[in-house]
Amino acid sequence: MALSDDGTNAMTILVTGATGNVGRHVVEELLGGGHKVRALTRDPARALVPAGVEVAAGDLAVPDSLASALEGVTAMHPDHLRRRGRRSAAHRPADRAAGGQSGRPAGDDAVER
């Protein structure tokens, strides 16, 4: 794994839904694992996240709003791309912006252990 800007192996992970019931636990686990966490939210002023989490403004339904949130991101936890086994229609633009790969699991060869 390549070193991050600060010389560590920490990944910068963008978490959608970081303030929700599932996303907040994802954020805690990632922080506990030593990763840098960036929370995507439509309203950064209202986002309640743990200390050390970077908050980025953006909306998954508006791909043009995601460029700065994705800058320097190593991985993404797309908490809201799947709804009841299918992609949420509201979030298809974000999936297209990620090359159609954001809702697919990484293959074993793509994941460092």
C-alpha cells in the first residue's frame, strides 16, 4: 500500500450516510483502524461527527458536487447506494460519476489484507 501524504499507511475513506444509524458505526470502526475519514453531507454545519472526521459538502444525486469531496480519497463506503437489493434511483448519478463501480464489492485481488 502506498504511503499517504503524512507518511502513514492510513487510507482516506469517504463515507456517505456518516451521520446515520449504520454510517456512524462505520465511521467509528474506520477511525479505530487508524484511517482518515471524510463524511459526505449536504449540510456540513449540521453534521455531528466524531473529532478527527473531515466533513465534506456534497450530494450523491448531484455528481458535480462530489469533485472536492473525492479529492485524495483512497476508498469509499457508499452506505446509501443500495436499497432493498437494488440501486436507489436518487443515487444512480453518483454511481455513474464513480464509473459504475461504487456499489460493487472489490475483488480479492483489489483488497490489501
